[in-house]
Amino acid sequence: MTNFQIKDMQITVITHREEKYRIVAGAQARTMRLRLAAASSQVPMFSLEKKQGVKGPPQKFLVGNIWEIKRSIAEAVAKAGTNGPPASHNSGADVLPFLDPWKKQYGRNGEIFSMLRALQDVTSKAVLSADIPGMGLLPTKTNRERWALEKELRTLILNVVKERNEVGYENDLLQMLLEGAKNGNLSQDLSEQFIVHNCKNIYQAASQTGITASWCLMLLATNQEWQDCLRAEALQVCKGGIPDVDMVLKMKQLAMVINETLRLYPPANVITREAFKDIEFGGITIPKGVNIWTLVTRLHTDPELWGPDAYMFNPQRFANEVTGACKQPHLYMPYGVGPRVCAGQNLALAELKVVIAFIVSKFSFSLSPKYVHKPSLNLVIEPGSGVDLLVKKL
């Protein structure tokens, strides 16, 4: 992988087999990574780089700078977190530590949840090396662990399906999946794949919403004035009752706090798109077949877009919603963007608002002295050491 900079644009190039290219866009609102697939095709690639004025650190044969990136991330994970509340929220630098130096230099249900969690951890370890030709097929320790987890997870989910079929009809989401598979005229193998994959998506989505709620509680615990504001708003709107969707829609300050939480700790930290034809982007030629990676954490904390307090928790910036918070509102994309935007984002937002409104109306809380601020990247950005709170019932 080679990193280079043209004015305010950062490009990273990974060289691999076959004559393909990949670009990654993201850091500082315009970070990009260009992946060339053939080690044997380096000459035309370097010619393309030279013509476009690009340069960067040396790359190793076939694997580019992948090991360097993995080592940088591993060192960041091994580092001790910050005790107590964080001074700022630069999660991009915490979970992608190699970007800033390069830029500066070159410019049951419980079982299923636990199993998915383990699978997510294993998958995150392999994500950077996934594009090395044949790496996903080799019986490495990580691959063997992943295969075993996927097999066991499939068995657990199909056991849940079997129990449901024995019990009979129930009006819930699982029943909808079973009927969809039944009415789809699929073979047994495809029907099971349909059910297992959708169940995995549902479980993972629920887990990600819980992670966002954890970040939100941490931010409120360290910003007592906003916790007090939300509590007053919740008591005024809900009048001591359990909040429902209609109630939380009226809670504007709650929406501001959740938007700010999603800005600092977005569920979708990387978004990928493929160029279906040759295009020009920022003065760079992007060949057909290139995958563009947008690093959302960097877009969400770029001071040029969000102001000098970009790394600080300031929900007030969303007083006039996204259009008033960011110079380029389309760059706010916590759940993705375009036709592949998260299908469950509205449900996730409704769940977050109901949960946070209920908690602040019933409890006051602050950070425990045991809390260690350590954002970790495991496909999503999560609290590496959890969120320890001191909670008092009101």
C-alpha cells in the first residue's frame, strides 16, 4: 500500500495481482486509497502515478503496506486507554492510527449474540488482508476460527427456527422471515441461507444500536448540562410515562444529542463504492473497476467542514439539523448513503431515542473512575473497555 498526497487529497495505493485499481476516499473529507491488482503490472501503475503527480512510502512486493497498517492498528489496540473522560473525540485517529502520520509525511439469543460478537472480532482481524490473492482460502488460524464460528452460528440459528416450527405461528419478525423463505420457491439450502443471513443481519444491527447507545450514555455522563436538558425535555414531553415514538419525535434536544453521537462514533465507519466507468475525481483519474472507500470518521470530524470544535461534543451544532451543522451536509452519513443506506436506520434511531429518553427520565449517571476511554475498531467503533457508569435512580 502506498500513501501519497496531492494538495489536500490523500491517496493510498495497494499493489496486488491482476490489472485492477482501488481507490479509497475519506480522510479530511477527501481521503482515497487506490488499489492496483497486479504486482506484475507495477510499471503502468507507477507511470500513472507519475503522470498524476503522486508519491508515497515504499511498498512491498504483492502485499503493499498491508502489514504496516495491521501492525499500526495492533499497536493502537495494545495501548492503554485514557482513564476518565476524554478531552476530545477523535475516534478516527484512535482506530485508524496510520492515517495521520502518512498524511503528515506525504500530505441462545445470548449464545447467538456471543457467537456473532466472536465472529465480528475474527472478521475485523482479516479485513485488511482479505484482498491478498487466495488469503481467504488458506487454512490460517484466523480463517479456521472464522469457519468454525460460522458453522456453529448457522447451527444455532437453525435450531431456533426448528423450535419455532414446533411451537407454531407467532406474529413477529422471525415468522416473517420464515414465510418469506417458504414463499420464495427456494431450494432447502438457499432457504436456510436466506434465513441464517437475515437473522445474522438482525442480530448484528441490534448489537450496533446498543453500541451507539453506550457511546451516547458516555457522552451524556461527561456533559452533565446536556443530560439535565434531556431529562427536563423528557419529563415535559413524557410526563413521567414510558416514552413512545410519537413522544420522542417532539424531543428536539434528544435528536440533537443522538445526531452528535452518531457524528463522533458512526456505526458505518467505512463506505465502499465501485466505479463502473473511468471517471475524473479531484483531478485524479479513477479507472473502471476501482473501489472507492469513504472513511466516515474522518469526514465527520474534519475541522474544515464542522468548525474548530469538530472533535468536541457539541449537540448545539444540530440546532438547525444537518444543513446547519456542516458546510457540506451530504458528508454526514452515519448509516451510509445512497441506495445502499442502512435499511434499518429509522428503526435504529427510534430505538435509540426511546431508550435514551427512558434512561435520562428515570436515572442520573456519571462516569465511573473505572472507565477507560479506548475506542476500538471491530467492524464498528465500540468502547474497547466498555462504559462504566455510576447510576442513581431518581
